[in-house]
Amino acid sequence: MLRWLKVDLHIHTVLSSCAELSMGPKDIVHKAVSEGLDMIAITDHNAADNVAAVIGAARNWPLTVIAGMEVSTKEEAHVLCLFEDVDRVMRFQEFIQAGLPEGVNDESFFGPQIICDENEHVLGKCEKLLAFSTRHPFDSVAAKARELGGIVIPAHIDRKSCSLLKAFGFVPQNAAIDALEIQEVKNLETLQMEHIKNSGYPIVTDSDAHDVDRIGSRYTYIYAAEASFVELKAALKGDGGRRISVREPAQEVLEATLYERNDE
Amino acid sequence: MILRDIIDKLGLKILSGEGSLDIEVKVAYASDILSDVMACAVKGGLWITNQNHQNVIAIVYFKTLAGAILAGGMMPDDETLAKARDKNVPLFQSELPAFEISGRLYGLGIKGSA
Ligand SMILES: [Zn+2]
């Protein structure tokens, strides 16, 4: 039975030096549940060390957590890469971090990069220069993610910096892209976004939360059988009536799904 | 040439780092690929770019460059500018396009650094 679910595929933790210290696993899970989200993805900059902790923190909650990363490519484009499990994202992390510049994170400049467990105990700090870009270009990053069965979503393409659209000048056709993320749905009305809307890639919108209050501020609806990575992938492809929407599905559609649920 | 004189001659706007303008600059580098700048820009050199995000500041800071010139009227956002001022990172701005800035610097005897 297909139903509408609320997902946010772009959330940072305390591992991202730019994130608030409030972004511990439990806080993220509690806020996501209270906002009525069914599924979130953890996407720290060029790292995935806290993914397992958030999955652990969500164990007894009605929330699915996807293993992800927000990669900064050589072209300064930010790209969300999502995977089926922790093992895959950690293999992907090895590839991405091998391309980071040499050097140690300067906490006084960037802030700390904290690795923690599901109970928010500090396990250590990542010393790598996660705030910089990997030397792998977009095509290699996307190819590696695909090789690991991952989903590739260029992030906030309507932003003036750190966006694939800004870096490339236009969105490449027939690339290894599963969806495009926009920050403001209303930007779809402008001319270039009109072109993007017609490019054939599905559009998603996410919170890109760096502090707990942002969680729930933006999300995407997916029409799928359950909140899982596999169902998300199918919804992005439009398999078997599955689909996604950045706008609230028409009220009657929501009601119809409620009746369907009551019928079960 | 002394950085202060370069700023005068090119009519650069000083956005931050007013306290460190009396150094001698011999080389410069122009690129918008930040990983390339990380690899190739030389300590004490100037950097010409169309990028305006926070990592521009980080690179000037880490590579101890004489400063970054944001070309073509690019402006950093408020957060980036606040960070530059906080860390006293020299950041300049020009309405001229990157090619024009590079050409004028070369005319002043500044050489490419890579
Ligand atoms: Zn982000």
C-alpha cells in the first residue's frame, strides 16, 4: 500500500564544524519525530562518522535514518550522496577523504568536528580538513556513489555558491543525477529554474539543518510503500506509481491515503 | 611592490585586513578552483578570484597569502565578511574583471607564482 511520507534528506551533525553543538544524535531524532518526519538523511561535509550514531539513536522511534554525506567536489559543487547502509557510506568516505587536502583542522578557525555515539558521548574528533573540497570532480564522485548503489542529488542548486548550477553554468543532461535539491520552492518560478523543472530530474527540498530548530522547516513528500532507502530510490524513479513532490499533495489525496490506512 | 601601493594603483576596495598592508608582494595567482589554489598559490602572494564563499577566507588564512581580490564586483555574504574581519584576513574587491586585474598587476611587475 502506497502512502505519502515526509522526508528530509539533508541534515548535519556536530561532525560538521559549521553545525551547532545542539546537533547531537538524540536531539536530531527527537526533533525530526516531533516534526512528523518519516525519514531523514544524515549528510555531514565530506564525512559520515556520525551516521551510525544517529541510526542507533533512532532505533526505538518511528523514524528511518539514511546513511549519507554532503560532498564538496573539485568544482565547489555540494552534492548529497545517499547509501543503503553504514558500510557503504564508510567505503565512500575512504574515497572522498583520500582527495582532501593535507593538513589538520584548525578548530579556532572552523570549529570542532565531533564524532559521537548514539548516547551523545564524545568518541573523538575528526582532524581532517573537512571544510575544504575533495580533489575529485563531480563526475568521479557521482560514479563512485553509483558504483556503491547510491543516490546522487546536487544540493541547493538555487544558491549563489556551493551549487552545481553555479559551478557548471547549467545542469548537465543525462548525468549520474537522481534528483536536484532546491532550497526555496518558489525559485522554481524563475526562468532558469523553469528550465530545471523541465530537465527531467525530480526536484527535492530539504532543511540543510545546521541547528535543531531548522529541522522540519523544509521537507519533501514521497509516495511510497514505506520509509526506506529502497523505496526512496523507487520513488525518485517513479516506479509502480511511486512519486515525489515538493508541494503538499492535494488534500483529497492525503485523505484518500488515510482511508486506505483505515481499511487495512 | 608594497601591497598598499598596489591597492592604490588598482583602486581596490579594502573589505578587511587593513592592518597588514605594508608588506611587499612579488607574485600573484588567478583561479576559481579552490583546490587548485590550495595546491599552487604561494605564501605572501595575491590571489584573484570570482569565488566569494567562506573558503576563500580559509585559503588566504591557511596559505598565508597577502590577500584575495574578489573580481567583477563579487561581494562576500555578511557571515563571510564578519569572519574575514574577525580573523584579520585581507580581502579586497574590484569592479574590474579577473583578466583586467591580472593584466594590471603584471604591468606593475607582479609575476605569476606557479
Ligand atoms: Zn549542507
